[in-house]
Amino acid sequence: MGVSLIFFFYGLLGLFTGAVLGSFSAAFVYRQAHQISIFKDKNKKFSRSKCASCKHVLALKDLVPVLSWINLRGKCRYCQARISSLYPIIEAVSMFYAVFILFAWDISVLSLIYLVALPLCWVLIINGARNATYSLGVIACFVILALVYAVLKPLLITTVLWAFGLSLCVALLLKVFTRHWALKESAFFAALIVMTGATLLPLALLVLALFMLGVRKVRPDVLLEGCFISATASSFIFITLVQGAMNIYDLLSSIY
């Protein structure tokens, strides 16, 4: 009974946390793409969520993750403009991710790092694949999270060497194909390796390569840097879920 209550508590907490993160991520993706501040509007006041078409300030009932979109049948309540299905997808996946992370790492600094990284990854995954804007600040925040992770889980020398060597290779390759030094993309890739570790690095690289091929297939016009940054963020999410699944398996094995 105690275990069931714990699972129920973590499930509710994860759904709530994921709903908040998903709603924030959806707004973050849109505002990064349109170079709008996530916190303040032009008058330096707190920036409220608005319809992209009619600019009507959205009420709380319009912002309930997933449910509002379903209730409104994917249209704005005020002008009937179509609302992209991308937003409820972000919210739904974020809820699943948050529940998964809390089950895998409990309420800890590590789970907090993974949860904070989620909105950053959504921006890089979606805006990178759409040739939309993503700021240097988003990548800088992810690199900071990787440094915190490295302090909590001291790195093996092999991981450090892989991070340095492969990020240097990425910088050189992108220089050859794009004619400029893609330093922020290389830094983000190094942060991925730090948080992935040497053990799962081959899987991370495989997922990255497959995702790049998929993006280029669907969007042949996407820039190489954007495609790479999108694939790297997707690889991070995938590897995090793999690591979480391993942790959950160990937990269930110890219980049952």
C-alpha cells in the first residue's frame, strides 16, 4: 500500500510539473522563434500569453495544458484562428517526461537538472528543425546545467576526452560545410557528452545521426547547424529516457 501511494504521489506531482513545463515550453518555443521576451513585453511589464492571430490576452481557462486545446477544438476562443497541434503535443510529452524523470531519479538535484533542461531542449529541437531562432542564452543555460551535472557526478577522464575531441571534430566539420565556426553548436554537443557519459555515447551518436537524416528528409531546406542542434537536443532527451528506464528497472527489481 505504501508503494502504491508513493507511485500515486509521484504520478500526480509529475503530471502537474510536466503540465507547467509543457505550457511554458510551448510559449518559449513560439517566443524564441519570434524573438519575443519570455517574461516582459514592450512596456517592461509581465508578458501575458496572447493569441498569435488576434493578440487577445488568453484567460486561464484557455491555458490548461492539452485540455484547453481539445475543448476549443484547436481554435482560438476569440477569433477562431487555428491553433497548431504542436502545442498540445509538447504539453502531453512534457507531462510523460516529468512523470518518468521523477520515478527514475526521485525528487533530487539530478531530476531538477533534467526537468529544467526540457524547455531548453524543446526550443532547440523545434526551432532548429524549422530554421527558426534560438538564442545563445538557451545553449548557455544548457552548458551551465552540464557543468552542475559534472560537479554532482565527477567525470571520468575518458568522458572529458570524448567531449573535447568530438566537439572539436564537430566544429571542424561544420566549418567545412557552413563556412563559419559553429562554436555554440559544438559547446552544446560537448555538454551532451558530459551528461550522457562514455557508456551510452555510441547510442547517443546513433540517435543523433538518425534524427539528422530524418530532419533532412522531411525538411531538406533546413540549415545544417539547425539540423545538428535539433538532433543533439533530441538525442539528449532519448538518452535521458534510456537512463531513466534503467533506473526504474533497478528500482522495481529491488521492490519486487
